[in-house]
Amino acid sequence: MKDFLKFTFASLIGVILAGVVFTILGIVTLVGMVASSDTETVVKENSVFVLDLNGNLQERSKDNPFKQFLGDDFETYGLDDILASIRKAKENDNIKGIYIQPSYLSTSFASLEEIRNALLDFKESGKFIVAYADQYTQGMYYLSSVADKVIVNPQGTISWHGLASEPIFYKDLLAKLGIQMQVFKVGTYKSAVEPFIATEMSAANREQVTAFMQSIWERILEDVSASRNLSVDSLNTYADRMMDLQQADEYLKCGLVDTLLYKDGVLSYLKQLTNRGADDKLRTLSVSDMNNVKKNVPKDKSGNVIAVYYAYGEIGVNSSMSASEEGINPEKVIKDLRKLREDETVKAVVFRVNSPGGSAFGSEQIWNEVVRLKEKKPVIVSMGDYAASGGYYISCAADYIVADPTTLTGSIGIFGMFPDMSGLLTDKLGLHFDVVKTNKFADMGTMSRPLNNDEKNALQNYVNNGYKLFVQRCAEGRGMTTEAIEKIAEGRVWTGAMAKELGLVDELGGINKALSIAAERAEVDAYTIIGYPAKESFFTTLLDDKKSDYINGQLKETLGEYYGSLKLLQNVKDADRIQARLPFELNIK
């Protein structure tokens, strides 16, 4: 018995000690991996920056030192990282050029245009840009057309067919479930509610979608025309021929590409450009590598800071968002902007907005803080893919607004949606409800019955007041009359190029243009650019119990264009009932 206890105890101690040892080894390994991910990248002579695009693009990415070990090729990139990498590649003499390897990138044309403009700036250094793909999506071809040499596989394809928008309508599906959406809105063009109350686009919505899609397509044509030395008419003709289904030889004949090569031929060509021997290994740098390359400029010692504050995603309501939740948390934004207002070293703020809108209440709270911020220092808005409805609401008070030509903005309007689930609950599930109340509106908002006329009138009046306030804020911010704003409001969506003509935007350009304007208005020549809010460390992200980033990334990869429809269901469930936002899913492709 004693021997048994002795051996059992010894085994238990062994297991515990082994656990402790492995835990320590795991921690040491983890710390080592994180430390190695922060190690400065040494750039060897005759290197090539490889812009390998296959995944999702966000305004900012999160650090993940494990991604190279997970075997997942579908990445989430930060637009800020890509722009910074291209800028560093231009400045570093050891980097001879950029090799674009575009597979798929889930983003909008405004972000692609920012990357494209950064590549155009890179070309001024005299360094080369080469692009190669087996299959170019339309967006990836638009980006890659900037290259000195565009190459496609001899059996490859190029998608070039124009733009289309195909929204999905849910009215009949909801009717089968016994659910009816009760809608209150202001704005003839405020189409966010249409998928829930109609089975096709309204005439007004069709008009605005046609207009802004044509504006985007014209910009794409102009850019590709300039880079490929092809006429706009020719490019439109090619689109009508559905180039997706043409042979690769036809792309060469039409001037869409410069040559046809297999992948090994491309690598040999890159070795020639970098003076590497046929048996030498091509020296390459990824975006992750470039993140750890030091800038080839002297460190600023002025103490001046130009802050870039990133606000991207849907605008929530203070009480409904956790600190780690994706999207724009008004409470956090207000606190952060207040700190920037009080920080004497911050000489100007570039407010980077990439939002389709969201809560009207949350938008108003952020608007108020932007007004207070600009009393102390210049505030320049830089619009990303979207700065529409609530996204425009939080932008309109700035001193100056810069937008990409293909940014979707405007959409000055308000709506509210309230589901009536009595058909589902009572007619289909057999649930019955009764109520006792002390006052007339005590049970307003219950989903067990439709709204009555008094409730509908009260809600429409509330939405009307919200719209008047929205118009007033825009008029004040843009130095226009409310009558002038009302003529271009009504919930209508405009591209950045269209918005500039209407006075809703001051200048066309990307975030770099906004930074130069901020420095000019702050009257500073030397300054450091700092992004806010500070990026979460890897350990913070690791300890966060939310797994939404990874799951959403996998869903986007699997569902493609239908991902937005799935996300829509979550939006309807979680959104504030009174909204200032774009249609839930534009579905432009």
C-alpha cells in the first residue's frame, strides 16, 4: 500500500512539474515569437517588396505573430500598413521595386484608389512595378494597371465587365415568417429600408444608384486609360465584350496586359530586374516585413504632433457597445477626441472617417465633440470608402473635408425600423399576449402587436425632428443655408467627386492629402504623425474573448458577395432603432 501511494504521489508530482515546465516553455516561446515579430527588418541589397493581396482590407489591422504558422493564406490587411510600406519602399535604396501579386481583396474602390495613388507616387522614384496574376478580379486589375508591366498567365483571365449593383430584398421572406417592418423615414432617396418593405428598387433609388455607380466607373476608366494608354471608349467596348471569357492572347492584343508568362517566367524576370543570377534566390519583403523596416528619414525632434484619429465601422450607441466591440463607440471616440483637444503637443487632427453611419443619437454626440475640438486646433476630415449619413454627420463640422473621388458620402437622412412580429408569434407559433398599463404609450415598442396610429405619428414626428437637426448641423458645418442642404439631402448618396461639386466636400484626395493640409493649417513644418486610438497589443487581443475578427474573415472568404446579407441580420437585431446610415448592403460588384 505504501509503495502504491509512493508511486502515485511521485507520478502526480511528475505531472505537475511537467505541466509547469511546458507552461514556462510555452510562455517563453510566445514571448519570443512576439519579440521576433517586432524585430527590425534588415533590408538586403536588390530586394523586392511583394504586395501579395489575398484577404480583407480594413483601415487598420491587428498584430498577429501566429498567422504565419496557422496556414491561412486569407489575411486581414491594414490600409495604413500598406500605404506606409509603399512609402518606405520608395525611400529605401535597397528596395529596387514592387511586385504586385493580386488574388482577391475584399474592399471598395476608394481604398483601392488610395493604394493605387501611393503606387503612382512610388513610380516617381524611378523604381519598377510589376504585376502578375493567374486571374485578375476587376478591382485587382484596376489596382494593377498602374504597373510598368502587367503580366497574366497564358491560360489566365481578366475580369473586365463594368459595375452592377444587385441588392437583395427580404420583404416576402419576412412575410412568410410572419414579420412586417414598420418604417418611418425622411428622404426620398433614403433607401436603407427598401429591402424590408419592397421587392424591387424604387425609382428614386434606381436613379441615385445609377448616378453614383456611373461616377465610380468613370473614375476607374479614367485611371486605367491613363496608365494603359487606352481610350475610355475602347475600355468600355472591352467591358461590353465580357473580357472575363476571352483568351489571354486577346488581352495582349487589346493592350490590357504587356506580356503572357507563367509564374516561373515572372520570377526569372524579377531576378533580371534586381541583378540576381538564375540560381540565386529572389530577395523579397512582405507587408509584415515592411512594418518593421525603419523609415529612411531623420527622426523629428520638434515635439509637434499631427494626430490621425481613425473612426471606422458602424456608429453604435454608447450603452450598447463594449470597449472591445468592432465599430465606432461614441463614448470612446468622445473621450479620445477630448484628450487630443487637451494635448498641447497635438497641433492638428486628421479625422479619418470610414463609416456608412449608424445611430443618429451616437452621431450627434460625436459631432458635438468635433465642434469643441476644432475650437482649439484644425480638424481635417479624410473620408475612406464611406462617410455617409451618420458618417457625414460626424464629418460635417470639420474645418476641411477631403474625400476620394469614389468615396460614398452624403445620404443626409434619418429612418427608423420597428418589427411587428405578431404574425410570427400569434398566427404561426400560437402565442397570445395581454397587457395592463397605466398610461397610453406604456407598452409602445412591443413586438407582439403592430404600432397604432398615435404611436406611428409620434415616431414620424421624432424622425422628422432628427432630420431637421441633421440638416441644420450640415448647414452650420458647410457654411450653407438649410434650404441649400435640403436640395442635396433627402437621403441621396453621392460619390466624393459629385459631393465636391455640391459643396459637401472641399477637395479630392486621400489621407496623405489631408495630412499635408493639416500641417499647413497648423503652420508646422516639422512634426510627427501618430495614429489614434493606439493599436491593441497582441497580448490584449489574445486575452480578448471576442473571436469575431477570425470568424468574420472566414465567413467573408466562404460566402463572398453574400456575406453582407448575413451581416445584415445582425445589423437589424443590434442597431439603434433610429438610424442615419447607408443601405445595409450596396452589393456593388
